[in-house]
Amino acid sequence: MATTSTAAAASNAPPLAQPPASSLTPGGQQPATSLELLSELEESRHRRLDNELDQLADGFAEIIRTASVTNKDKFQLAEEGFALETRATSILFAAESLMSMVSELKRTFVLNETQSIASMAAQRIATLQQEQQQMRDTTRQMVAELDVLLQNMEHLYFSTPYRR
């Protein structure tokens, strides 16, 4: 019975994107600084993570404890089967909650990493501009060399008696 209530409590945990209710002041206002809010949000996530991991560990431990091979009557087997199903359900709820936390953290990371994305884009632009400048310099050098070669060929052509 205790497992179903803890699993239900875990599934009713506040979403990660919202500050926990405890971070609000008695008047229902936000804390004075965003640093306090972030600190409280981080603490809330740590508590939720610890709770879910404890539920996983407790569920696995109880399943191992329950799964003993002895002579049992049908009632004991049915009772243990129900207990195992309850623990498995609790483990599933905890695992789903952890997966939703991971998903939310990934989304938050991707959405809030604009500075590093902009930095990488600026670095890539600088690299491409440098390559573009090198190609322009190489092209100018090749054009100059071709100009010299063409002038030499014209000079040879016009100075030879084989000209028609």
C-alpha cells in the first residue's frame, strides 16, 4: 500500500519548468532575486531526483526480498505476485518520472544554450571568411602568374618569324 501512495505522489510531482510552491513568499510573490529562484528550483530537482532513485532502489530490493524459492501455498503466491506487481508498477512510475526529468533537462539545455550556439556559429563564420580570403589571394596570385605567362607567350609569338 505504501508503494502505491509513493508512486502516486511521484507522479503528481510539480513540473520542472515551474518553480516549486515553496519558492514563493507568503504573499505568493516570487523571491527577490532570480538567483534565489534558481537555487530553490535546483534544490527541488535534487529532492525529486533523490526521491525517484530511492523508489527505484527500494522497489528492486523488495522484489529481490520477495522472490524467494520456498514451498508456498496459493494464497502466499498470489499475495507475493500482487506485491511484485505493485513494486514493478512503482519502479515504472519512478523510471518514467526520471525519463521525463532527463527530457526536460535536455530541452532546457538546448533552449538555453544560445550563447554557445552563437559562439560556434561566429567561429564557423570566421573560419569560412578566412578560407574565402585565402581562396581570393590564391586566385589573384594565379591570375597574376597567368598574366605574366600570357605576356611572355605574346612576346614570343610576335617576335618570331613564324607569325602569319
